[in-house]
Amino acid sequence: MFSSIPSILTPNEMEKLLAERFKALRLQAGYKRTTLALRAGVTMASLKRFETSGQISLKNLLRLAHTFGRLPEFSGLFAPPQAASLAQLRGQGQEKIPRRGRI
């Protein structure tokens, strides 16, 4: 369905894209759902729900990613932006991070 990622996807579209990719990865590796669920420590129902609808808890998604050695791909998610200048680089880590939002 989605051969490449467009620049903007809705959360629902991203869920479906990840589910399709994961199912293809599982089948390419030759795993049955039951075997993979047992190996990853997730329920069969959770795995089936993920592959059919894209719905899964973060914990279970990380467990499945770990089973395929893909957990490091999550490390860049929500990382702070890279500094654009030397001044920004020097200032990183010195800014006070607010404890709560104001808006």
C-alpha cells in the first residue's frame, strides 16, 4: 500500500504502514505469529491486533523490535535537534528545561 513514506502521514496511516512493514519482516524471517509472540513475550492477540490494525502498546512494540534487533532504531526518536551553530552547541545543556508547559 505505502511503498515510500510521504512527507506527511496521519497517525492512522503511520500505524498501518508500520503494521504492514512489520508483518512483511515477520514473514520474511519465516516466523509464525505464535512463535514470534512467544519469543517476544507478547500475547498472540496483541501481535494479531498490531498486524491487522496497527494498534499496539509502546512496550509491546519495543519488545517486537528487540526480537528482530531493530530496537536501536528507536533511539533517535524525540532526540533534541542538532545545533545549527557553534553558539548553540556551546549553549546546549545549559538551558533550563521547564518542568511543565505554559500553554
